[in-house]
Amino acid sequence: DSDLSMRTLSTPSPALIFPPNSPGFQNGRGSSTSSSSVTGETVAMVHSPPPTRLTHPLIRLASKHQKEQANIDRLPDHSMVQIFSFLPTNQLCRCARVCRRWYNLAWDPRLWRTIRLTGETINVDRALKVLTRRLCQDTPNVCLMLETVIVSGCRRLTDRGLYTIAQCCPELRRLEVSGCYNISNEAVFDVVSLCPNLEHLDVSGCSKVTCISLTREASIKLSPLHGKQISIRYLDMTDCFVLEDEGLHIIAAHCTQLTHLYLRRCVRITDEGLRYLMIYCTSIKELSVSDCRFVSDFGMREIAKLESRLRYLSIAHCGRITDVGIRYIAKYCSKLRYLNARGCEGITDHGVEYLAKNCTKLKSLDIGKCPLVSDTGLEFLALNCFNLKRLSLKSCESITGQGLQIVAANCFDLQMLNVQDCDVSVDALRFVKRHCKRCIIEHTNPAFF
């Protein structure tokens, strides 16, 4: 602790200057989102360490009447660091301005494993530059402790900010830049090339990102094994509208360790792209191709090659998928736990039957807006999938109260049931409530409450 108190005594640190009533930076575990005011922007500036005692007149006056030391000052350093670990970034920086002791404790590297920035008007590029410079002062040009950077909805994040992260944070393991649509492929390439431990990457909503790959320099340096050098396991490319099959091919060839992949609303992806994916990425456990309207039963045949490794699959609103595709999944992916097939109007009771008999460990199923599914399909579910916890039948026109009663009488662990816009009676809903006491029922029947 004594070494800690002397470590940064004479060095300057960046404090965050905020617009009135506008927190700008977030950090730490369980921190909430932050924003900045409409009229100003959040910037970062460098200031000297605060004096040993506070100089505000009111605080000085209070100290005259207070002979005993404040209770919080009696806490040892390790307890103070533990308290600071629950503070968001903006509050942590403000604590650094209280006194010299708090200054040293607030910049303890253990408190800076995560940086979280949110808000449309934040100057993220500058903030990242100042923060990484401060965190690099003990290890020049390298932030060895920083493992997570979360930048959400920051329009002013550009490639320059990602270059800063790539160059200064070699130990980075998690990067989230969702909704930051000004970043391009080149900056993402630099991050994955210079941060070899990166496992979690979220570029959802980054419409300019069309591929995940190493830079050309890194590819030449690592050749011929460069195709297996990216260690990303979790990749979210939701709303990357420009992603095409060729881009997915490159991603699959470079990110062979993928276990979680989300391609929601990547509308240009086809069955051919899924074929490339299954050639290289054989360890995928969770996959979402929701709203990929060109994915069909042939794509399901490719996905079925994952066999028992696949646990989560979302094919919502893929209108070209029918019972044939469901049969492929049910036959080979017997350990499937979650299936979202909402809006797949080609699915009938026959598909549900095959699914229920082969995927008996199913826990969550969404077959809403499937008008061809009736009480017959629900009966197959009830008699085979006893572990079912979540079931959505929203807007299933052929469902009646009789089917719900069969489900409730067999699936006692049901926790969520969605029957909105379904023609079911109040008596059937009450029957479900009696047999599944922990079940939350979402309905549109005003007589049931």
C-alpha cells in the first residue's frame, strides 16, 4: 500500500470535464449508461494532482468544527480500491480530484480493466487517447491491464479511436462498438491483428463493416497459418447490412474458433454463405440468421452439420424455411435448447412433431406467426418436451385453449407463455395458471387478469 501511495504522486492525470449535469464516461462492473448534454460535448483534459486538503471555503469551514478524522479516511487502501471498483468512469475520475490519496487510489490499474463510453456527442477519439495515455505511463505505450472497451452508440467514434485501442491495448479481450457506424474495415483489421487475445467482438450496427480479417502485413507475417490466428469466439454483426457471402467466407476462414455468431438482419447472406461458414467454423454453439430472407431449407441442411454442438438457433422471419429445414435440424442437432422460428409460415404440425420427438431437451421455442401450427403440434410438444420453460405462440391463428391445457398439464416448469392475438378462452388461461404457478402469461384477453 505504501508503494501504491507513492507511485503516481508527482504525475499529471486526465480529468474529465463535463457539460453541466452531464456524466460522460462509464466504467466498471454494473455501471449504468451515460450521456452528455445537447449543447456541449465531453472532452478530456490533463490536470495536476489535487492538493492534500480540499480548498473549497465551505469544506474548510466544516473542517474547523470537525476535530476527528472522517470515517472514510480511516479505511485502508485495499478497502477504498474495492469501493472505487463499483464506480463508473466519470465518478472515478472525479474521485481522483478530491485529494492526493484518492488520486493515487483512483488510478490503480486494477480499476481500469474496463472502459465504458456511451453517448452521441462524446468526443470518443480524444477521450480514448487521453485515457490510454494516462494508463500507459507506467508501461510506456502499452496498457497491460485494460481488457474491455465498450463504446455504445457513439457516433463520433472513428477509425482513429480504434487505432488508439489497437496500438495501446495488446491484452484487449473484449471490444463492443455497437451503433458506431463511422468505423471501417481497416480499423477493425488493425484491432484483431494487434490484439491477439481478443475473444469478444461486437460490431452490430456498424454498417461500413463488411468483413473481419487480419491486415495484409499481419497475414504475410503469420503465413501460412494466419487463417487460424484470430482467436475471436463471440462475434455479433447484427445490422451489418452490407455483409455478403464473400465477406462471410473470409470471416469463417480467419475466425475458425467461433462459438457464438449473430447475423441478424444481414439481408444479403444466402445459403452459400452458410456453406462457407460450416466448412471452417465447426464449433458454433449459437447462431442467429434472423431476417436473412434468402436463407432457405438448403441453408438449414448446412447448419445441421454442426450436429450436437448447436444449442441456440434463430431463424425468425426466414420465409423460405419449411418443415424440410426443421427436419434437418431436428434430425442432427438433438441437443438443441433454443429455437426461434417466429414468422416461418411454412412450418406446420409435421415440423413441430419431428422437432419435439428428436429435440426432447428443448427449453425455449418461439413459433409465433406460424398459422399452420395447431393444437396437434402443441400436443406433440407437451408429450415429448417436458423441460420446456418458454413458449411463444403469438398470432398462431389455429391454436385454441385445448392445446394450451395439454401443454400446461405436462410442462410443469413452464415460466413464460405468449398467447397474444390467439383465440383462447379465459378458462384455458386459468388452467395454465393453476398448473404452472411460476408461468408469466402474455395475452390480449381483457377478461383475464
